[in-house]
Amino acid sequence: MESSAQLTEWKRSGEFDFLFEVSSVPLQQALRHLQAAFANFFAKRAKYPTFKSRKKSRASAEYTRSAFRWREGALTLAKMDTPLAIVWSRPLPEGAQPSTVTVSRDAAGRWFVSLLVEEKIRPLPRAERSVGVDAGITALATLSTGEKIVNPRHERRDRRTLAKAQRALARKEKGSNNRAKARLRVARVYARIADRRRDHLHKVTTRLVRENQVIAVEDLTVRTMVKNRSLACAISDAAWRDLRMMLEYKAAWYGRTLVAVDRWFPSSKLCSACGTLHDTMPLNVREWTCACGAAHDRDVNAAKNVLAAGLAES
């Protein structure tokens, strides 16, 4: 209540005239989000809320049902006379009515509209297959079937373009219009990398969820692993955390089971044929033969062991 009253005073002061450019609903929603952030902080569920610059941070506005009009596929926001010109990424479910609309702009200057609707997702028919997934860098994922999914390494492919844009940005005077333009060019390169990476991960995870009833993965601590300076860039480019997150929510949507195997499980040092546990298995050893005579590809063997451990847990 106090923050709402202060918002009214800001509008009357004349110093923050830009607050009149949008409806009061997104402003009130921002205050509610701030209240939730502080509640999470005092409950020790999150860190102290950080200030977000109006110019540098991702700009967004959330409209509730009273602040927009949705008619026959046309969206009109409060304080607008005509509907938004939108290029739809996919149609809304038949008969769906948006309850919340979020308009946002990313660092590359692109505008997005997100509509919150209720949708019932039908579980897929039960699949007979199960798969173990071993995340890697050379191959994005190695499956227990022996298949290796290629890692496109999007950041490496655009590294020269990114470096050139960053050098140009470093030469520009701080606060100048040319620096703002150079920053936008850098952001567009980053956006291109992120978009291609996300598209590839969606295709991979959707395929794994559609084809397998049980998916077993390693419970990797990516936050700790990226502290390795020699591998941090490659691990971040592979986006293991995003891969895991997509598998989690898609498995929940479509009635699949995702099992996370303990991170200390010795998947690489264990023979998937006879179960012999080897004392050491250096990273440079990519193929090895067990005493039982079984010849192993390191990653395929690890994926088979992850699958076996996952099926045992599930």
C-alpha cells in the first residue's frame, strides 16, 4: 500500500513523466513483483533484490485482464488505439483466452509478446524404450543406444564475429550514441547464438521425450563445473543446464519419467557388461577394454551405466 501511494506521488511530481506512457496496471504489477522479491529475500529463499536500470536491463510490462482486449486474434493494450502488429510463433489453443499479457524487449532490441493461457496437454502414448544420456562437450549428448548427438558449438562458430563486435564496442566513447549502437550489435550476435542454441536443444529434448518412456541423466552441478577456467566456455556453450530443464518440464507434460542419477555415480569407470569398477579412468582415455573382454567407448559405456542406475531408481 505504501509503495502504491508513493507511485502516485511520483506521477504528480513531474520528475517521472515517463510513468504516464503506459497503463497503471504494469506499474502496479511491478510493485507486486517487488513485494514478492522482498518476501522471498526475508524468507531466505532468494538474494536481495537488485536494481534494474530502465535503459540497460530487459524492459518488460505485464498486463492483467483489465488492461488489454483480445478479439478474434487481435491484441490491443491499454492506451493503444489499434491492435499490435504481431508475427505469431504459433497459434493459441482453440478457444483459449489470455489471462495475462507480457510485453518485453531483449538486449538486441527485439520486442516479444507472451500470452498466458490455460492449456491441457495430452500425455503421449506409452513408449517401450528407455534411454540413458551422458552429457558431453565433443558430443552434446551420448545415448545408451550408441548414438552421439552432435554439439553444434554455436558460440565457437560466431566467435570471430563476436570478438570483432566487442573490439568495436571497446573503442567507442562511453555515453555516446556510437557506443549504444555498438552495444546493440554485440547484443544481436549474442541473441543469434542463444536462439540457435535454444532451437537445437528444443529439437533434441522433444525427440528424446517422444521416443522414450524413461530418460536417465546425470545430476551434474554445472555451477561448480564452470569454475574450471579451461572448460567454462565450452560447458556454457553446451548449455547442459538448459538441456536438463527442458527434459524436466517436457517429461512432466507428456507423461514421461526423468531420473537424475547421483553425480558421484562412477558411470565412466564401471564396465556396463560385467560390472567391474576400475580404480581410475583419465579423461584422455576415450576407448578401453575391460578384463572381461568387452570393448567400450567411454561415453557410450557411461550412458549405459546411467540408464541402468536410472531404471534401478525408478
